[in-house]
Amino acid sequence: MPRPTLLLSVDFEDWHQLVRRRVGASNWEEAGPALARETDALLALLDELDVHATFFVLGMAARAHPELLEAIVQRGHEIGCHGDAHRPVHTQTRDGFAADLRAAKTTIRELTGRTPVGYRAPAFSITRAADWAFDVLAQEGFAYDSSQHDSPAIRDHVVPAKRAPHRLDAGLWEFPVAVWRARGAKIPVGGASYWQLLPTPVLINGLERAGPLAGLYLHPNELDPEPLDAMLPPTATVAQKAHAKLREAQRNGARRRAPGALRAIAQRFDLIPYGEAHARLDGGA
Ligand SMILES: [Zn+2]
């Protein structure tokens, strides 16, 4: 029996930048040592499993760590686009969204010589209020999107949600994130942040039922060999420190489980980058 195939992706961003910006820390944009450490661990794990992934690269993280993109390309992974500033699409205007895409594409082209054709929205934020985003993506030259996640945690997502990859009216392809629909419940099984919540056999069972070419996504921080620490400046307030500690605790749970869960998934499924799936479907369509 052929092994089923899942699509493997990494939302390539610096958790430290994002959590510091969220709590309002003055040093939020600074590049720390964590993303390099996390990327090394992630690339080593993908080499060990002999798989390639799509890295949806966030422009602002790439500018702070230009050397990391070179390492990702050298190891044969696909470069996609995660936008530039990680602002939810439904909070942007159409023109603002186009400008964010162009800024990210410029950074990615300058650092890798490649033009990304795949897009993943920050926090899956192409909602019903922002379904114009698909037209903008097509106009900006994107061939596929992977921003649809039929998870109870994503409010107002585009309906009806579909399980399988499909062509959108705008012309580009959509690759939905893996969701296990079990007796009326929707269990998001595609994201490494959820893998800590499910015993491995249950996770595998859910992925087998998620639909053809369902998508998986990880973040570099989920592979960090060291506990996460937002490294706020000494001037941070008690409230900012408490907020950051809560975020660290949430993410550290996922961090401990992700490598083992991905190894178990790779034993059962073929894992391919999104671009490979797109070439198969688009070539055959
Ligand atoms: Zn993100």
C-alpha cells in the first residue's frame, strides 16, 4: 500500500521578535541568538528524516538573520512567503497587504535570489472579511496559498472549508491545513503546537483522516533545544514580564514534543514541500 503524503512547512519567524513586540518591549526588533540555534536544530532534524519542507519566510525575521536563509536554501528546501511584518491580513487594507507582500518578496529575493510563489498568512488570517486577499496574491504573482485552517481557534475563516487542495476563483491553488473531523468535532492536527496535546497514535490516526495532501506546519521555536526566554530589557514592567512568562510557558510545552512527533509522522507518511504538490496538481490540471 502506498504511503499517504502530507505537506511539510515551517513558518519561518523569530518568536522572540514577535513576543517582545506583543508585550510592547522596546528591544523587540533586535536579533538574538535563538533563531540561529532553532534553525540549526530544525535543519538537522529534516536532514535526519531525509525530507524537504517549504519555509514560509517572514521578511522582518529574514532581515535580522540574513545568513539563515542561505543555510535553508543550501539544504534544498523551498522558500515561500509569510509576509513582512506579521500583521493579520484582515486588519490590513488591500494596498497595505500588497505592500507587505512586496516588502517580503524584495527581502527574500535579495537574500536568496529566488522569488517565492507560495504564501501563508500570519495566524491564518485570510478570513471572510479579507477574502480579497486571494486576488491580491494572484496579482502579485503567487501560484498557491496555504492560509486556510478550518480550526475552531480561527474565527471567521472562509466557508465552506474544504479538505483537499483546490483551485480558487482568483486562479491560484489553496492547500488547507490538516484538520481531523471526528464525530462533528474539528481537531486541528496540522500544527506542531497541537501535537503536545495528543498521544502519538491518536495524532497519526487523525492525520490519516485529515484529507489528501493535508498540510503540516512548524515554527522554529518548537525545535529550540533550550527553554524559550523572551529576553526583555531590564526596563520591562512587571506586567510585560508576566505576559512574556505566560507566552514562554505555552510555547515550551510544544517545544518538548515536536521533534518526537515529527519523527513518528515521517515513519508513517511521505512528507513533501508544497511546491512539489503544486507542480503535481497544476501540471495535471
Ligand atoms: Zn507566523
